[in-house]
Amino acid sequence: MVESGRIIEKLPISEVIPSPYNTRRTTNEHEIMELAKSIRENDLLQPITVRRMDDHYETIFGNRRLEAHKRLKAAAIDAFIIEKGDDGAFVLNLTENVQRVDMDPLDIANAVHHLHESDPITWTYAAIA
């Protein structure tokens, strides 16, 4: 399937792992179950975005959608596959999550701190802002 010029692939859930760089550290089980219910009733409205690793895929964003699919015991999930290194994946994840209204302020602060600490010359606080 093609969406916005990008190819959507159906990936086995068993081959997709959550990113260790996920900036959203707090999860709400009730919200995951509500999302699972919505996916069951309406299908997945937006594919997750992943990067290819050695023998698996790692989420860049879409961890909650992935968790909802696991609760549904789905065998596969729609995903965009993009090529990003650790820093690029982290920046995309941070950008995606900061744009959401419901992100915990402590998660934002921890993510900004992590990015600055990873390369303080490139990632000054002004550059991050």
C-alpha cells in the first residue's frame, strides 16, 4: 500500500520492538485499551513508523499503537520503514511526542536533557527549542 508517496508494509508484531529512545515514559493502560478498542472497531488509522535494525524493527513513533495491537493479539501491524540513526530517530520521536497535547512535562524535560547530553555542541538548548 502507498500513502503520501511512502510504502506501507505489514510487519509481524513479533519483529517490532519499542525504541529504547522513546521520549514518552509514562503509559496509561486504560488509554491503551481504549486505543485497542478503537483499532478493533475502525482499523488502524495511521501506520507506525519504524527503522530496520539487524534482525528486527524498532519503533520511532507508534509505541502505543503497537501496544494496542499486542493487546488485540494481532499478528501484524502496518508500518512506514525509514532509515534513521539513533540521533535522527530520537529527534523524530521527540518532535512527534512534543506536538501532542497530552505528553507529560517531565517526559519532555528528560528528553530535552538526554538530547542535549548526547551532543551539547550540536544540541544546545536554543537549537532544541
